[in-house]
Amino acid sequence: MKLGRYIIDTHVHAQRHAAGKKLKEVGTEETKKAGYQDLSHAMRNLTTYDNSERLLYDMKCYDVDMCILCSAFGMNNEINVQLVEKYPDKFRALCCAKGTADKARAGEIEWTIEAACAELDQLLSTGKFIGIGEGAPGNPLHMQTRKTLNQSERMDQLRKVMDVARKHKVPARVHTGSPGMYPIPYTYWPENWHPYWIHDLATEYPDVTIIFDHGGMQGGNQEDLVDQCVQVASNHDNVYLETGIYWTELYYKALTNPNVGPEKLIWGTDWGASQPVQTRIGTHPQTYVMQVRKDGIVTHQVDVMGWSLKQVARLNISQDDLNLILGGNAMRIYNIEFPLTRMFRKVGQ
Ligand SMILES: [Zn+2]
């Protein structure tokens, strides 16, 4: 049985990396110069390919009506726009400042948040994108510059991203969480580890919708960032939690807070991120998403939609609440049209 009236996966990567060749080069002078020692660094230097055939298969398999396509980690805006144009009833796209990052990486310009935001502004002006993400732009050369941004410096960068979101009346995303396995640096997205910083942005920009990518759970089984994201969402009407790799009990953390509830949750799985789902029988949680370093890189298309929908299916809440989480909230936030009125519970005034 389909789990909701209209199901939108709000966090999807429809592009894949062909990483094998580049990874074989790790340790050579060329890769040292390019600044990468493993897949997490190599990804931004790779060409990506359209992976929509597999995505469309999973959407059909699990009755997912629409996906919001994100560009990140070397994925480009162009393939996502092509997919939106080819399948207008199935896809929408967010934009990322990849052009600025590529030019900085090639040594053609110095990366600045101003240049990245100008690119976002230009992309949003085309009308082909419905928001910014995933995450906010960061310096792609952080491995070489070795400059750790302090809170004040990064917050000023994020304010510039929020200005663009405000201008175009689109949601902005803030990335949270860690997948495990990859040696994730701190300074590319310092806010990743500090959801509480977002109290300031949410207060300064009450008219801009802010979505925590992953709602504090990008992977692993530590719940501290989820707790912090829930708390921030409970304080601000404009802050939402993306929940796709929450296990069932994490949904209840948000649902039992009367200032969060189903109205503030949007489902999004990070499909295409190729993070495996672990089964650890007898432990809690018994299944969760995590890269395990000794297992290496996953080579098959991880079935995260199936896993995530099973977590959602266990929620003992009304179908109308479920419909908000699975699609209704995303339609409201991203202005996605639905052919019938009054099919989703009214939220707000
Ligand atoms: Zn992602």
C-alpha cells in the first residue's frame, strides 16, 4: 500500500560518480596537488553521470511521486535541470554554486562567498530552481587553505546565502550530520556540527524557510545533533527538519515536541549518496545508515527509500499527519502544485 497521498523525497542525488580510476591515482603527485587522498576529497574532482534510470526505478517501486534533486560533492546543476525539463511532473531542482567552486579549484579565481552567492542569485533568476542546497556554499579549497573558520566568520557567510534566499523567496538549507567513514573536515561546513548557530539566522530571517539537511542525522547512531536540530526547530516557525534517514524513534523525538510535530518534518532520503544501511541485531537502533570504514565503498545502489519508508510506516500517527511529512509540507514550503484543494491538513494561519 502506498504510504501517503503524494510522496516527495526532498533530498535526492540523481547523479553518480565514476570514482574507480581517480581512486587508483590516490597518492600520486597529481592527486596530492589536487588535494585529495580519498573518495571524500576525490568526489569534487570527478565528472558525474546521470543516474536517473535507477532513481526512476526506485520511485516506481516505492510509489514516490516526486524527487527534489540536490547538487553536491561535484554534482552539477545542468544534469538536474535537464531531468526537470524531461520529467516535469517528477522532479524539481535545488541549485548550488558549483561554477564558482570549479573556477576556484582550477585557480582561475579566488573563492569568495560573494562570488558563490552571485552564482546562486543568477541560477535562481533563471526560474529553473526552487531553492538552494544541499547545504550552503563553502570554500572548496579548505583542504589547502587550512583555515578553520570561526563562528562569526561562517555566520557572516551564511547571512549572505540567506540574503539570496530572501530575495528569491526560496528555502535555504543548512547541512547537519556526518556519514562516518569519510574523514570529514570541520571547516567546509562548520555549522554542520553546530545546529544552535541557526537560532540567529532563524531569528534574523523569519521570512526565510530554513531546512536542516538530514535533521541532524546524516549517518551513524549518535543522536546529539538530532536533539539540537529538534530544539532549534521548536523555537522558530521557519525551521524545518528533513528526516529521511531517521529511524522510527527519531521521528517521535520531533513528533512529541508540541512546537515541532508533523508540520515541521519533511521526508528526504539522500538517495544516491550511497551510504549503506547497517543491521546490528539486538542493539538500538537495530538498523541505521552508516559508512563502515573497514567495509570500503558501497558499489551497489543502496535501497534507502525502501528502508526509510519502513521506518515511517511504523509511526502510529494519523494518515493526515503522515501525509504532511511525506509530501504536504514540502509542497507548501517549495510551492509545488497539487491538482486538488483541501487534501492536506491546513498548517499555520
Ligand atoms: Zn545529500
